[in-house]
Amino acid sequence: MSKPEIGGGYHGRFAPSPSGPLHLGSVVTALASHLEARRRGGRWSVRIEDIDSQRERPGAADAILRELERLGLHWDGPALYQHTRLAAYREVLATLRDAGLVYACSCSRRDIGGGPYRGTCRSRGLAWTTGRALRLRVPATTVTFHDQLQGPYRQALAEECGDFVLWRADGDPAYHLAVVVDDAWQQVTDIVRGADLLDSTPRQIHLQRLLDLPSPRYCHLPVVLDDTGRKLSKQTRDTAVSAAPAAAVLSAALEFLGHSPPAGIRRESPAVLLAWALEAWESSRIAAVSRRFSLPPTAAG
């Protein structure tokens, strides 16, 4: 696959996993990312992160793209599917291996427990065979960055994370490796995503530095929580927004993002709502704290 023609300037992206239909939290992320890119006169791409074979649901990728189109969130160029990029991930993995930074690990989740991985297999010299994860050797270093919404953030990688997985024991590339490789290849300059991924960012910045890749700017949005205070999940079908009117979904997402549309346009087409939103958009109006939020009962389908 040839490298996409991006050019200079702002380039944002929305990168859902096809584990189920879009929920309100997904729409909030897509909408904020879309509006920020358009307000800055930049490009906005969609990437389907379909490398987790255990979580992928048949037909979910197509359903996600259809829902984005229904909501008027049109992207630039073709959508990128991560399953087409496996050779690129293997190439980067080999580079890190040649540098002595990767080792095989036979530890199960039960072995590791709930804390950071302490390098149990670092010096065991295990063969790179099927059923073993491949981990990155993490030094005693602290990664700091400034999030555009959450502010300063720092993480001592070895103490708070430990050696993290680049290639999973089930044979799939891990999220951190794939996202770093693809963000660089697509020349993404700005990442707008949920705050549930905030603590993943230092690992990605560390990988970017190891590979001599640029680090995008980051903006981590508050997460939409359900009535029990849990993050919405695409794997829970009753949270899907596809049955609700597009105007109601967009209006709710805008309200969560601190941009409440006037009553007179809340039932208008996505084009009308998005035109208003683009004119009104100020990322500084977004509250940083995750909170309970849902579609109005009359809009929920």
C-alpha cells in the first residue's frame, strides 16, 4: 500500500475498533475530532483498528462507517484498515528486536496480577514461539507531556507500567505498536480521543522516541459514563445510537462537549447542526471531567 498523500498542516483521525456499533461516547470522540480538524482547516481520517481478532464483530466496521455517514461526519480519503498493515508492524517489531529491546514472555495474566509487569521473563531467553507475548524492555524513565485538555501528565514507565506487550500471545500485534506505526505513517499531527487512553499515551510517546518518530499533540476528552458510572462499551448493543435520530445524537454529543445547540435547530439535518457547531466550536468549552450522560429518553429509539 502506498503512503497516503497528506501534505502539511493539521491532520486528525478517528480510530474505532470494530467490536460493536457506535455508542454516544464514540460519537462524542468522533465529533470532537472532526470539528477540531475542520475548524483548523485540516484533514480528518478514519482508521478501523481491526487487529484484535478476539473482540472484532462481523459487520461492525461497515456499520461504524455507515453511522458516521448518517451523522454527516465525512472523512478525507479512504478509511484505513489496520489488518492491511501487518507487514509494517512486523518490520518495526524486527527493528526493535535487532536493537535488543524485545523479548518473549510466557507469563499469563494470572501470573502478572493487577500491577505493572516486573520483567519476570527479561533474562530467560525464551524462544519467539507461538503462544508467547513479545514485550518491550522499558528503562527507568519518566515520560511527560502536556495534554491540551487534561493539562500536564507524567508517568514513570518502569514503576507504573513495566515492560509492555508489542505482539500478543494470540498472534495479533498489540495496540500500542500498531497505533504508533500508523499515526506516523498517516502523518497524524493531532489526536483527540477519550481520557480512558490518557495513561496509554506515555507508552506511545516512548515508542515514538525509540523509533525516531514525531509525537502528535494530544487532547483527551472526558468519557461518557452510563447510569452506573461505567464507560460505555461498543460490545453492549443496548448503548448503540443507530436507532436514534441523527439530529438527536449530534445534539446530545454537542451538549456533552459544552456546545448546546439552539432549540430551533435541534431537529434539523446533520448538515445544519454541523454548520452551527463548526462556527461555534471552541475546544476550551469542553469540561475535562468524565460524567454520566445519555440520550434523552425521547431520542433513544
